[in-house]
Amino acid sequence: MKITSIAARYLDFGRDIRLFLVYTFLANIGFGVFTLIFNLYVYALDFREDAIGLFNSVQTFSMAATALVLGTLIARIGLWRVIFIGIIVYGLSGVGLALSTLAPFIIVLSAVFGAGVAILFTVTMPFIIEYGRPAQRTSIATVAFSFASLSLTLGSLIGGYAPILLTTLIPAVEAGSPGAYRSALIAGSLLGLG
């Protein structure tokens, strides 16, 4: 299939769907940066594998629990409000994690971050169903999940270079230090808020 044909199909999706796809693309880049850098950050803070595993498992369990109640929450307060809440929770908890150095705060914020990530991932299909034209839903879903895969990969690639770039741009930040990883985490979180 030609790229011009794919672009024309994308432009025909409607404004709400296009904006949502751009948002999920940017948020997933931020998440890709975050997932790569977060483990390096907490390792640089002198946490080891057991603590890192705990932080990640709390995030994963929170994602699962949040995803289970999202249908009810969407029905109660509406899809747009849930998305707005998800953006705020995702972005602010990511910044909070980047600024945290103590295990109790990292555990709590990992749970909150997991809830934000669950919203980011789980609202995709309800959004497509509500705002996509029935004849286009399959195409929208395939584009959305292709964007998600591409943006997560791009985020990981950016995350790999971000600490080095940031230490070059901010001379006071030492390469491989918590500050270098913190800067990359904040940048990824702010991208998710964008």
C-alpha cells in the first residue's frame, strides 16, 4: 500500500481521531523514554534488582486494577474526562517519580503512574468506538496500534540517547548520574503531558 494512500486514509479519520492519535503517539514516546530510563535512574540511586522489581510490579498491578474499573469510570464521568484525568495522572506522577529518591515515595508514585499508563492504553478502543465512523474503525484501530508500537520504539531509542544529550546541554549534570536520568525522565513525562 502506498504511503500517500495511508496518509489520505488518516486525514479522512476525522479531527477527534487524528488529535487522539497524535496524543497517543506523543504519550507513547514519553512512555518509551520513561520505561527505559526509570530502571537506570533507580539503579543510579543505589536501588538493586529486588527494589526495581518491586517498583515495576506495583506499577503493573496498578495498571491491571485501573484497567478493570475504567469501563465503569468512563460510563460515569465520560470518555474525555477520563482521558484528561489520565494525562494529568500520567504526566505528574512521571515527574514525581523523576524527583523521588526514597523507596516509599517511589512505590506510591509507581502505583499512580501505572494508573495513568492504564488509562493511556485502555481508552484507545472506547475512543475509536465512540468517535470513529463504523466503516473506519478497523483501519483506525490498526493505525492506532501501529502508532503505539512505533512510538514506544522511538521513545526507547530517544531514551537511550537522552541522558547523554542532556549532560552535554547541561554541563552541571554528570553522565550516568541520577541527575542525568532524572532530566530524561522529566523530559519524557512532559512529552506525555503535551
